[in-house]
Amino acid sequence: MVTDEKMTLFKRGIANDLVNELVRAAPVDKGGLRKSIRAVVQGKGIFISMVDYALHVEFGTAPHIITPKNKQSLHWKWWQRCVRKARPSPRNTTTTIHP
């Protein structure tokens, strides 16, 4: 017979496995996303929490215009090269793949 204590231990094991998998799959910039992943067993459920921007990391954001706040141009490192000016992308960049 499965007791409440055994079920709670089982759910904690699943929660730990979920957290480990999420941490392993999370990309690392400064580590904030990985450090924020938590699981809590409560009642009949397992609740996972993490920083608000995790959904944006996982699923991306809609295309949007980014503008500099403190300078006249944007500047960032990309593949060991400094990018100061980005080329505009073509308007129709969608690709249809037929099976």
C-alpha cells in the first residue's frame, strides 16, 4: 500500500529530477536563470518557479525594434567580434518547408 509519506518522497524525487533537467538545459550568461529554478511539493502537485524572463529565454520574443538608451548606437560582442551596426534583414525571411 502506498502511504502519504511514500507518495511525498516519490514526488520530491520527481521534483528534483525536473529541477536538474531544467538547470541542465538552461543557457548560462550570468547564471541567474539556473540559480532561480525551484520546485516545491505541495498537496497533490509539484510547483516549479523561476525568474520572469525564463519564458522569453525558452520561447523567444516577437520581433521588435531595439534602440540605444544612453548612447547613439548599440554595441555588443558576438562570436568574439564587436558589432556596432547591424545590417537590416530582408523583409520576407520566412521559409516554407514541404514534407
